[in-house]
Amino acid sequence: MTHRLYTDLAPWWELLAHRESHAEEAMLLQELMDDALGDRAQSIAELGCGGGLIASHFDADREVVLTDLSPSMMAQAQRNNPNRQCIEADMRTVRLDRTFDAVLLHDAVMYLTSIEDLHAAFASAASLLRPGGVFLVIPDVVKEGFEEHATSGGTLGQPGAQLLEWHWDPDPDDDTHRLDLSILFKDHQGVMQSIHESHTLGLFSSTAFVRALMAAGLEPVAELIWDDNAFAEVFCGRKA
């Protein structure tokens, strides 16, 4: 299924969350990558970067390469990161002719809905790492921590947009859950639109993430410490 949120509605993303709201998260992600690496990550590749709002806050002197499957989201990422390379690519198959100190896979990991896809994406990440490089994976939730919940937010004004997300699990026995979202969008003239979409998201156990790291030839990094209020779960692997 092609989701409008990542195609023709991609320009709405900046109304759903202001760019500046990602500044603290970007700082924390850089700290995690540096801590895992044991040095400053000078080169970073992000898989599934979306509109590149987090990466736009990464230090200007770090080399950052952004990838995403959606051409529309890549256009937004390039606009938000005008001096960085943006490459349209599927995280499950992407291969580049270079390597990086760190590879980041944030909430886009939730769109991997099978163990096979999870392993394929982790293999891609491993291929992008230099020896000693680190792969940081930050899912929104893992299976053992999932509870049905709803969140909302957005911006006011003209234009403005409000988003309601409802996460629930129709079948607790499989590796997915469902996200139903509704968006109200108000344009410059005050005309209101409403959109509803259903997204199928992955829901894997912590063990599945660790096994995927190991299957990709990465050594799990267990000593990382992070702010639970910022990130519910963090997984990391280091390339030998």
C-alpha cells in the first residue's frame, strides 16, 4: 500500500511537527552514536530518514548521507538538508560504494513487518559500516512493551495540521500492529481537509532485534545508557 503521508502529503510533515522540535532528539542521537563508537562519529548514514528533520540538526561538520524509499520524502529531506547527499533507496537493499562511522535507523524500522525484512535492512546497515563502526536502531516499541495507546499533536494557524495516532494490535500472535491515523489540515484560506490512513507496523521482540544484529555479523553493544523519556528502546551493533 502507498501511504499518502509519504507521497502527496509529504509537505504536511513540517506542519505536524516544527523543525525545531527535533533539535534535542538530534543531540541525544549524536551522543549515543559517539558513545557507542568510543569516538566522534564523523560520517553518518541514516536509513529511512523521512523528511530529514532530525538530521537537519546534526552538527554541520559531520558528513551525513540520508536515504529513504519515498521520492516525496527525499525531496523534503533535501530541502531540510541542502548541503547533504540524499539518496532514494530501500533500506532492505541499499548498497553504497563507501562506508561510515555510524548508521542510524530510527522509527522507520517500524515499517519492517517481517523477520526477513528486518534481517535484510540490518545486512544493509552492516554493509555501510567501516570496521569498528556502529549501527544504532531505535524502534518506537518492542513486542513485550506494547500497549494500545493514542497520541496527538501538530501545529495551529493557517496553514496548520493536527494529527491523531491510534496504535493497536488486531493479532497479538503475529509480528505486526496497526496504526490508524487521522489528520486535519487547514490551508492558507482556512479550508479544512480530513485524511484517514491505516498503516501496518512491525512489532518484534527485543530478542529478535539482537538476533538480527548478530545475523548481520554485528556484535551487540550492551553498555549504552540512554534517557528512557527520549527513547523507549535502543539497540546497537558494532562491526568487527
